[in-house]
Amino acid sequence: MPEFTHTGNKKKQYVQEMFEEVSHKYDFMNHLLSFGLDYYWRKKLVQYSEVNSGHKILDVATGTGDVAFAFLKKHDVEIIGLDYAFNMVKIAKFKAEKFGHSDKTLFVQGDGELLPFPNDSFDRLTISFGFRNIGHYDTALKEFKRVLKPGGQLLILEFSEPKSKIFNGLYQFYFKHILPRLGALLSRADAYRYLPESVEHFPPRDEVCHLMIDSGFEKAEYYDFTFGVCSIFVGYN
């Protein structure tokens, strides 16, 4: 029996409240609990994005802005980061000033299912470890397509379950037993019980691709990393 709700407005409310509360330890916990692999995964996202200088990028569920800053290390682009949690946006703005990126970034609070932007606004749209937290996947995907320019690209970076039985066993043990205990010691306990359960209830890789196609994307494909712990889904508008 699931402990948490994994669809709808109740899920959205819980996720928003949770991230508002854990925002001050979010970066530290990400780096610690992923053994630093989150840096590698964001680097792969940037590599797969096919970005050119002058592109305009929307990063949904931007958190504290690390995906935006990863892009700016490699490309001369303009990035808007949007997050449902206001405290996350405040930290992202602070980091942009600290790193000297305020002229290339804009961080705003908003809902990924109701984007406050006109049609055909962005060349690329990214969402990293946030699509799993969306309340209505189909609604969000249609919004993503709406704000992307023709020929634009959607990239979803998300946790997956490893296909290797041996590695999946180790992964499940860490995710369901070690990670929640560490989270309880260092941050909000339920946040790190929600994380493994939300991955378990996330659609399989092929189904995510089908959702993208059903929302109007012309083509969708995925790539696995770190034995399938993490996947990048790429949709072409």
C-alpha cells in the first residue's frame, strides 16, 4: 500500500510543501546521497541537448538552478528556471548572483502544468528529477510542447529502475533502506521515503516515450546511464 499519493493536485501540494521545507539542504543532500553522480548526470543532459549559442532554454523544476548553471558553463545561452517552490527560486537567484550569471538567467516561481509563457518561446526545455513529481503528466507534456518552438527539443532527466537484476537489488536496498535513514538524520524524513516510492510508481521508460508521442512530439527516445539508475528522455517537437 503506497504511503504517498502519486497523481493529481494532492501530490502537487505535498511536493511543493516538501521542497519549500528541504530547500536549505537540497544541494548538500543531492550531492551526498547520489555520491556526486548528480554532477555527471547533469553534464550528460547538457551533452544530449544539442544546444547552439543564442538558444533560449526553459528549465522546469529548476530547484536551486544547477542545470541552468551547467548549461552556462558550456554555452552562451539565455535560461529561465521555473520551480513550484518559492524557496528554491530564492536560492537559485542567490547562486546566480554569486556565480555572475544574473545577466543570463531568470528564476521564477510557477507551475509546470500551467507555464506563464507564450507559444513557441523556447528552443529547448529541460526538467531534471522533477517530471516524476508532476501531478498530471499529460497536462505538463502538452504545456512543454506548447512553449517549445517548432524543431525544439524536450529533455527529461529522471531516475529509473536498473534493468540488471543484480545491480537493481543493490539499488533497491540503498534506495529503500539506506537513503531514507540518512535523509531522516539530515533532513525531512518523509522526503526520502517519498523519493524511492515515487520512482517505483513512475511509468516505465517505454510508457514515458509513448506519453510524449501522445502529447504531440514527433519522436521520443531514451538513454540510460549508471547501469540504468538514471535516464534521459528526448522528445523532438
